[in-house]
Amino acid sequence: MDAFRPSDALVALLRGPGPILALTGAGVSAESGLATFRGPGGLWEGHDPAALATPEAFARDPLLVWRFYAWRRARAAEARPNAGHLALAALERARGDVRVVTQNVDGLHERAGSPSVVRLHGSLWTLRCVGDGTEKEDFRADLGALPPRCGCGAFLRPGVVWFGEALPEREIREAFDLARRARLVLVAGTSSLVQPAASLPRIARDAGAYVVEVNPDETPLSASVDERLAGPSGAVLPRLAEAAGAAVDRTG
Ligand code: BV8
């Protein structure tokens, strides 16, 4: 069986009535050159996530945490959407009933043209005042090695969700609703370890959705999906978009 070829059942769902939910993680940005979190050479390889991605870490050492995110912003600014991001955007344009829910904070789905991405874990391109919580978008690639200051004088922190922090209410509610209503769920590039995002495929399956995992490696979700396409998302997702009749840009 070709690891990238969708089954007849999946092709029928890609062509039939939706809605379709695509849940993505760091693996869909791997082919854009952005390191994933867990696994060989991962961002957190050698780091303890709690040493970087928690409010306590930022309070304890704002310079260290800021430098980590400033480095990630610079990497993400250099990266370009890959064929996987572009394929999901093409699928959305072709069908009109596809939503991307992502754990990623790099902004590559938006840059690929996905019109209404649900960002569960915030964005590298949002800065939040630690004083009053107000947020603003800032797309400058290089903000320097020191955390910038808000007009009120407090530090600005990355507008991302750290461990122990609640996900944004509107986004998580919308994600659960999309999971409950989906007829097809594509779970791409995630180790399915981080909650509550990792519970979305099970919620969808319990509500009757057909769940497909796109990941070269096995994950804790693999045993409970309807279909696994064990290849890189940059190769698999364009095949799925084409099967749905979307015009796919593979340049990436
Ligand atoms: C919360 C910050 C509660 C931004 C991140 C049960 C319920 C609720 C919470 C918990 C729970 N159990 C445990 C928790 C606590 C915790 C948690 O889940 N811990 C885990 C580790 C056990 N969850 C939380 O703290 C969450 N908060 O629930 O708060 C609360 C409620 C009310 C009030 C107060 C508090 C917050 C979770 C968000 C944490 N922030 N990041 C940033 O720096 O980016 S998580 C971090 O992991 C990233 O956001 C990332 O998106 C996320 C998930 O990782 P993945 O995207 O899956 O990436 P990973 O590297 O792991 O895997 C990549 C995959 O891709 C691999 O499988 C690989 O094989 C594959 N791959 C590689 N190449 C390719 C590929 N696939 C396809 N193609 C390729 N080419």
C-alpha cells in the first residue's frame, strides 16, 4: 500500500459532504525547516519545556525565555509555507467547509492562504503586555535580545499559550465544536501528546467522524484512527487535496 495514497473511503469523504477539520502540529512545518518539539533535534531536545514554555520560567528568567522566542520568530520569518500548508489552503478554497485548527504558533498556515485558522496555542507574532494583558500583532523578525516593553513600562511577552496556562476560550470552544461536527478529520504533524488539543480527534471520532493521521511516525493516536498515511505532510496533504479536486501548488 502506497503510504501516501488515500483509500477509496477517504477519497469519497474528500469529495463528499463535509465539514472537514484539519488539526495540525509542528510536523507540518518541519518541511519548512522549522524544528519540531519532540524527537531528534527537536526544539526541546536537551531543554526542559518547563524551563522555557511556562509563565514561571518567564518570571524567573525573562531574558532566557525571550531569547528562545526571539530565535523562533527569526526562524519562522525566514521559513516559507510548504506544500502541506498550501494543500490545506487549496482544499479550503475548493470546498468552503474545511477549517484548520493548529497548535502551531509560526503563522505559516495564514501565510499559505488559509483564511480562518483556529490558533489553539496563540502566535509568535502576537505580543502581550504582562501588565494588563493587552495584545498587539508585531511581524518584525528581529526585536532584539531583550524583551520589549509596553508603553506602560511592563515587559511584552510572546502571545503564546504556555504550559499550565488556559487555552484561549473562544478558540478552544470553536475547536471542540468543529470536532463534534466534522465528518472527516485530518490529524497532521502532531505527536498527540499535548492536552487539551490531543483530545479533539477522539471527540470527533466519538461523534462519528472518520479520522486520518498523517505522520511518518506512530503516535499515541495511531491505534485509534480509521486510516494512517505514514508519510510527510508536504507529500501526503497535496495528494489528499488533489483527490478532493483542488488545484494544488506543490512549489512550497
Ligand atoms: C492547560 C507553547 C489547564 C507555544 C505549547 C489534560 C488536560 C489539560 C491539560 C493537561 C492534561 N494533561 C496534562 C496537561 C498539562 C499540559 C500538557 O498537555 N502536558 C503534556 C506535555 C503532558 N497542557 C497544558 O499545560 C495546556 N494548558 O490545559 O491548562 C488550565 C485550565 C484552566 C486554567 C489554567 C490552566 C497548555 C498546552 C500548550 C502548551 N504550549 N507551546 C510554543 O512555544 O510553541 S505546547 C507545544 O507542543 C507546541 O505548542 C506544540 O504545538 C505542541 C504539541 O507538539 P506537536 O505540535 O505535536 O509537535 P511535536 O514535536 O510534539 O510532534 C511533531 C510530530 O510531527 C511528531 O509526531 C513527528 O513524527 C511528526 N512529523 C515530523 N515531521 C513531519 C511530521 N509529520 C508530518 N510531516 C512531517 N514532515
